[in-house]
Amino acid sequence: MTTPAMMYVHDWRAWQPGRRDTSQPRLSVAEKPAGGHVPAMLRRRLTGIGRALCDMLAELDVDADCPLLYASRHGDGERTLEMLNALAEEAPLSPARFGLSVHNAIPGVYSIGRGNRRTQQAIAASGDEFAALLVEARGYLAQGEPAVIIAFAEQAIPARFTAHFTTPIETAAVALRVSLTPTQDAWALTPRPLTSDDTAESHPQPSDLIDWLCGTRDELHCHRPRQAWSLVRGE
Amino acid sequence: MTSELEHELKHLIIDTLELEDVTPEDIDPDEPLFVEGLGLDSIDALELGLALQKRYGIKLEADSDETRHYFRNLRTLAALVEERRTA
């Protein structure tokens, strides 16, 4: 018996500078994303990842009317570190940088720039970001939202912290439009119980999800303490 | 006509506030800097205040009528720097 799908992936966009799969039309590898849908006076405060997300969201949510669930484990590490260094030196903080140091800064700028006043959530989950996004999305869809955008973004860890990570974090961002409605082109997302083989920890980062979306990885495992999700691409 | 100080302030504004698409010629010395004209916002005002302090040693009250007067346009800003600079 097959488990019913938990939700369906209807469309996606991704950004990973320097990645090679340039033939994939949903993937941007631009070093400097345009951020063209956000007015210039707002855009100037966004880094590359923020501009990339604004570009993706404009295409996935054309009417700017979907709730947005955004997750990042580390946020903007370089800027945070810059501010901490300034504080350590008792130098004044840049008000603009400080204003954008909150975890929901990118969704906030997108919301102002595009006039999307729907629910937004910014999540950090110690490596379980993708699983947390699925859980949250499921909640909004169960409450009757016709579609939800989930966005997942990371930036490379600042050099002075890389020694603490066994797996390097790739700079990348990815966004999916999900719903409970199956269509011919949609991919089903199905939960399954853990098996005895599921012992390894699995913390997918945005670049892993992009690998799966681009077809360079067959399965994406996303283990939680008592649950595992498996994404199954449609035929 | 734009004075040398006004020219310097134009560059300070563009660099400090990361105005990507703005050139010094785009900033009219008599046009408002905030909301209308150049279209800067309240965070820019704080950022500019900090830059004036770093570059010229000028300290301003964030919410005084005097500050509002000096931040009106590039000419008033240049007058402030002429009057109060210590660096």
C-alpha cells in the first residue's frame, strides 16, 4: 500500500553561483543576481542571496499572494560577525546593517518591495531547516491555504568558523511552491517511517535540495528524531 | 554651481548609503534628500549622521529641528559641515 502524498511540489527556482548545471532553466548560477523586482532603494540593502530570493519569489508567486516560509540555519554570518567585531572595538554600528541583521530581513524586504502582506515566517532549526519547513508548510496547507512558498537559503560560513564544520556549507538558495492538490506535473512528497537503515544523521542544506531538484541525486533524506521524509520525483 | 565640499558630500552620500544607480550628477543640491527628491529614508538619516560624525567629527541630535533643517538638502548639509566640522 502506498502512503498518500503529504503535499505536492508544483514549481521551484534555485540559485547557486558557480554551479555547473547551467542547462536547467529553473536554476540561476549568476554571481550577481539582479533583484529586479524590488525597487532600487530597497534592493541596495540586500546581499546576493536576498536579491536571488526576490528574483525567485517574483517568478514562483506572480501575484505576491502566497504565505512565505523562509529558513536558514546561519543567516548572514559575515555581516553578523562584522557587527560583533565593531561592538568588540566599541565602534558605532551601521544602522542600516543593524536593521537588516534580523533573521526575517530578506522576507521583510521582499514583502515591502512586492506588497505581499501575507503570513511570513523565518526559521532556524540547527540543521533541520528543511524538515521544519515541511512541517510548517503542512500546517498552513491544512488550515486551508491553497499554496505556500517554502524558501531555504544558506551562505558559506565565515572563514574563522569553517574549522567547526565537517561539511562545508555551500552558498545557495532554493524556493518551492507547494500545495495539497495533485496535478499532472507536480511531484509528490511522501512521508515514510524510519527503517533500521536510517541510522545516519541527515541534515540537507539548500545545495543538497538543488542536487535533488536538478536530478543529480536520486533521493533526498531528511531524518527527524522519529520520522523520515522521502521526496519522490514524478515520472 | 556645486562647491568642492558639496561634491565631497555627494560621494559620501552615495558610498555610505550604497546608492548603486545614483551618480553625483543625479543629486541636485537644492532638491530634498529625504522622502522626496533623492528619496532617502529614516535609516539613511541615521547612517548619514554616523558618517558625518566619523568624517567631520559633527555630533547631531537624532530628532531635533536643527538636524531636520540641516538634512533638508545638499546645500544645508554643506553649510552644517562648514560651520561645525572639527576634523
